[in-house]
Amino acid sequence: MAGASDNRVFSRRSAPPVLILASGERIRHMTIRPWMTAAAVCFVGLFTIGYLAATTYLVLRDDLIGAAMARQARIQHDYEDRISALRAQLDRITSRQLLDQQVVEEKVEKLLEQQDALFSRHGRLGSLVERAEESGLTTAPAPKANAFQPVVKDNQANASSGLKAIDRLLALDPSLPAGRSAASAFAPTHESVADRADRVFSRVTRSLRTVEQEQFARIRGLTDDADKTVSAMTRIMRRTGIDLATADLAAPAPNGIGGPFVEPAAVNAFDTSLDRLDAALNRLETVRDTARKLPFGNPAPGRDITSPFGNRVDPFIGRLALHAGVDFQAESGNGIRATGNGRVAAAGYMNGYGNMVEIDHGQGVSTRYGHMSSILVSVGDTIAAGEVIGKAGSTGRSTGPHIHYEVRRNGEATDPMHFLNAGMKLTSYLK
């Protein structure tokens, strides 16, 4: 019995906890099972974890928001800095473009001024070139009559094409693709506008410089030719006793000169060279006019000389006498031509000359034509070289029809052969 009682005591299970709920007279009993305890513990644990998680989120959220705002602020700041840098770069590019455009425009203006000056010079030079060509002056062997104009025309075309290229540098060419300037067509894309402009300007400047050099070369050549022609003609005429020194061909300086001192004006090389050419052409024209007035022609072209100038036996008295002229073989009625421009000083019968005409050629030089059968001019008439002034005959102290021709300087007879020989040498210069 005792053993059985002990077994019941040791085998009794502990009673589960009971939860008593009283409300007024009502009493309820709730037995708390182990699973309910485990569920409660789990719920409390989950609640605690959720609370801790929510608290942690709320604590960290402010930091995350602050970090995000700071990051956004940094991004915005960096963006604004980039915008400012791009704006500054754009301003620099715009300023450089404006500066380049200004430089290009200044260069274009300068080149246009040079071109206008060259074209203006060409116009001023044209009249002198025409005068020189009319005078038969050249600067090279067997040149063309208008050799200067084609050269200038070609270089003007080159300069004009270069200026058109420069014009396209300052604007968009509608013939090119949209957004591409005409300047980019002149060189590879790695070149700047200034580089392209400098390259085009160099080409145009070379063309204009070539035109200018050719103008100066042409002027120098014509001036040298004119001076050489003047020197040759004066040298030929000097052998006849007519001394036309180059200094005498220019206007003499006045004896009385003066005035206040003024700083010298800027010298223009082109104007100076034009003045020299003009003076040389004036000297040439003066020498030629003088040569045409003086008796360098032949009164009887193609006729033989029957009696030269100098002492000879007089055919009438048979003793030595001076023959003051040259006799040309002629038949009665043959024309007698004036040997230079001039004015008739005498026309009529004069002792041993018979019918005689005397022409004053200036420079103290006069010519006489004697033994005419008839006189075709009157005193005071203006005569041109080669004009027929009478007809050959045998009037006066003559043994037969011929032409008696004299050249006198300051009233003294001189050998006409000097003038005839000089005239043959001057023929090529008087065309």
C-alpha cells in the first residue's frame, strides 16, 4: 500500500496555470496552455523587433534624407559650375570669333584699299602707256603693243578671286551644306579661321604685289627707253651743231625762289615714278618736235647730188668759189619738198638764187631752195616737212635745171650733208 501511494505522488503531473477573469458575479477560468505561452512570447518578440526596426528606420531616415539632399546639392552645384564654365568658354569663343572677324574685316579693308590704289594707278598709267606706245617705246624685244594690259588683267583676276574668297570668309555660303561656313572649304578642318584668313590674304597680297611690281617694272622700262631715245637723238643732232642738252629740255628753274620752311611731304614711290616717266616722255616729245622742225629731210628724195658743199671752180668765172649748198639732179617741173616744219620767211626772186624760198625752222636754222621754175608758197605760210613748196628749174645764176639746197645756222651756211646724214639716222626715231 505504501509503495502504491508513493508511485502516485511521483507520477503526478504539475497543474497547468489557470487564468481567472472576474467581471461582477461572473467568473471565468482560462487555462494557459504551453502553446499559448509560446505564442505570446513570439508575439512579444516580433513586436519588439518591429519596434526596434521602426525606431532604427526613423532614426536613420533623417540621415538618409540629409545625405540625399547634400548629394543633390553637390550635383546641382557641379551642374551650375559646368554651366558657368561652358558659358565662359562660349564667351571666349564668341569674343575670339568677333576678334577674328574684326581682324579679317580690317585685312579685307586694307586689301581693298590696295586693290583700288592699284586699279587707280593702272588708270593713271594707261594714258602714259598709250603715249609711250604711240612713240614706239618698248621694254622687251619684240613686245606686243598692249603687253601691259593682259598681264595686269591676269593679276587683277587673281586678286579679284582672292577677294571673293575673303568675302566668303565673312559669311555663310549658301552653296555649302547647312551649318558649314565657306571658310571651311579653303583648308582642312583643323585650321582656325585666322589661319585660313591669313592663307587667303597671303595669296591675294602676293597677287597685288605682283601687279604692283609689274607696274613699277613697266614704268622703269618705259622711262629708260624714253631716256635712251632722247640721248640717242640729241647725240645725233649734236653732230649737226644743234645741242639739245637734256637739262635744256626741262623747264628752267626761276632765279628767285623762297618761302617758309615746311616739313617735306610723304613721298609716294609710284607717283614719283609716274612723274619721271611723264618727264621722260615730255623730253622725248620735245626732242622729236624739234627734230621734225629742223631740216633733217631730203628736198629731192631719190635724186643724185651733182655738186656738194664747199669750195669749187665757179662755172661762170672759172675761179675758186664757195658753193654754199648742195645741188640735186632734177628736171624742170620736179617737185621740191621742205626738209622740215617751219614758216616761210622769203618767197620770190633773189639775185643769183633766181626764184627762191627760205624757211625758218627755229633754233636759228633756216633752209633755202633756189633756181625754182615756180614758187607754190607765200611768205608767212606754215610748212610741214615733206610738203611741196615749188618746182625745179634753172632761174638765176644756173647752168641748167637742178635743185640748189642750203642750210644756214644764224645766217651762216653749213654743210647740208650733216643734216641729211643725221636725218637718215633719225628716221627710225621719228616714226
